[in-house]
Amino acid sequence: MTIRIESVKALFFEENGPVVEDADLFVKDDRIVKIVRKNDPSTQYQGPEAEYTIDGRHKLAIPGLINSHTHAYMTMFRNIADDVPFTKWLFDTISPLEDAMTAQESYYGALLADLEMIRTGTTSYVDMHMTPEESAKAAFDSGMRVCLTRGLVGRDRNDEGGIRRLKEALSDNEKWCDGDRLTTMLAPHAPYTCGPDYLEYIASYARDNGFGLHIHLAEGLTEIENLRRDYNMTPIEYADKAGVFEVRTIAAHCVHLLDSDFDILKAKNVNVAVNPVSNMKLANGFSPVPKMLEKGISVCIGTDGAASNNSLNLFREMGVEALIHKGLNKDAVTVSAADVLKMATIGGAKALGRENELGQLKEGYKADIAILDLRSPGLAPANNLISALVYSCSGNEVDTVLVNGKILMEKKEIKTIDEEKLYYEMDRIGARYMGLVSK
């Protein structure tokens, strides 16, 4: 189908930074095929005839946001383990709940995550999950663009559980992934859950079979201290020695870094997915983004899971990411709104290895588009829409969302998810988990 988004303000990334201009956008099948920018005479010739028109008056079209690190199924654990230290949060509450989770429950948890992200303008996400089939099925049903990464844990390459998890990841890839809307990376969970031999095995498997890697690194101080004690290495050095960075890698968190770690991340072209709200909530600290940007390290942004955030709203994440470094460094210029917008779009596309087709409104790129209502308090008056997207948007301004050229939400009506049934299931699941926690 050919769709025309008519008379809309649109966000474009130019060499000197993002700009907003009046435009018509033409979508055919899964791609943006024509952009008529009203202030550029070279684009004024007629676009293709449209079968469907979206009225863009008083609207702002942006590239769909990319959540570069999350755990979609964890929406079931939202607001259930708050105001506790990281190790207590993980080992005393979340891990036991994960052990009790059924496959069907993880499906509904992932579907709720998809609903929340669609409503707040996210069109793609990188999901580290633990339930084969179910996360993939939720992604397939919702219509979102998802990179599925089954969390991998093991002592060494002979660990039966580690081998099983790898087989599950490969099965998901073969059964569900089309190399376009649904893709796969391998996801060794973290240095504290992957022994050095197992990590080397997964890294070599990824290299030999064309997979990227997705891993938690340098998130908490306990991780740092244990690796220093046991291996005399930082998490970045540990992963580097295992060969993780020999393929395209998304390294989530990277909070605690030495100067030498920055050099490794830059030299190996690692994509760092920062998660400011989760890191603050669990008292893990702040990823040193100003220094990453100074060093030329590729930075993207994620929410982490709803158990530790407790939101999957990238507008909130962008605002926090821009603000915390100004306060920490007493520097109002550091980490600008433009920087953060780039992390949530172009940075995420690069992390996925798809910077030539995602993350921008550009002819030939995938039609992953979020349209915001300018008749919203957070976007009025329209003095500087770049600033507004980061500093004053709540996410509630999102009106319409397209992924792969398909309309997933229009005028705030979700097209792909039965919300009433989903909320019914979440009431049931939530009651069961609260019962488990109270025991």
C-alpha cells in the first residue's frame, strides 16, 4: 500500500545536526520512497499516487525510536522490587520470579512491553529474553521491529544449560526471524554468568556464523570487584580477551570504566547502550557518556527492563540522559538534546548494523515512523521542537506509529493488540506474582 503523510513537520538529520521542516512523506510497502521538503525546490515534483492519506497538519513526524537494550517480558515485574540494592533486587526477587514464570506469562509480558513502546513512539528494540518462542511470537503479533537475543548463561562450552540456551536462540532465529522485521543476535548475559571458556565459545560461534553479540558489561560494582579479584581484569578487558568485540557488539550499561576501557571500546567499534533510569534506580551510577562522546564511541540508549526502570518510554529516558550529565558535571552544554536524539535513532540503527535503512526519515529507508500531535502541552509553543522532544515530551504526544510501512497505531488506536484481553491477563499474572513475593 502507498501512504502519503501530508503537510507534516518532519525531523531530519543534517550534517550540522537535526532540523525540522515542512514535508510530505510517501511510503510504499515497507519503505519511504519519496520526501517532498517544502523549502527545497529540488524535491517539489509530485510523489507517487497514494492509496491512503494521513493528515499531518499540526503533527510532527520523527524516525521511530530504537530501544537498544531491554527485557520485554519483565513488564510483569514492574513495581514489584523497588527501593532495594541491586544484588537483592536481582537475586532475592527477580531471579526467583523468573524461575516461576510460565511461557504464556512471558508472552503477555512481552506483548505489554510492545504496547507501551508503540504508544510512546518506539518502533524497534533489542530484547534480551529468556523464553524461547514466546518473545518472538509477541514481537510477530505486535508488528514491531525486534532484534531477539536469548540470554545465554554457562560455565564453559560443555555446560548442558549453556548449550541448550544456544540451541534455543538458534531455533528462534530459524523459526521466527526473517532478517528484516525480526532479527537475531547472540546474547551472553554478563561476565558474572558466563565463564571465560563459555564466553569465548559464544564469541567464536558468533564470529564464524555471522551473528552480532549483546551483553551486559560493567553495570555494578560487585561485578567489577569480583572480576578484578578472580581474573585481574575489568569487564571490558574480560569481554575483549574472550573475543566478544571481534563482531558487532551492543554492550549494555558500561557504567564503571577505566581510561583503558574507553580505548578498547573505541578501537573495537563497540556500541554502548546506556540505561540512565535503570542505573540510577538500582544505584549503579551513571554511564560516562560525555567522555564516550569525546572519545568518539558509538552510543545508543535503552530502557532496560520494566522491573528496574519501571518504564519503557524512551522520551523519559532521553530527557534523563541529557539532564543527569549537566548536573553531575556542572556543565549546561554537555550531552545536548541533539546528542540524545541521535542516540535514540541513528545510534540504535548503527548498533543493529542497519544504519543505512533505519533511524532516519530518508528516501529508501524503512518506513518506521512516529507521528506526534503538536496540539499537546509538551510540544506547545513550538519554539524549538528538537529541545521539546527531549526536555518536555512525555510520550503521550505520540498519535500514530508505522513500522515497516504498516500502521500499528492511528489516532492513538492500537491496530495489532487486543488491549482488553491483554489487561485481563496482566491482572491475573500480577496477582499471582504478588502472591509469590508475599510468601
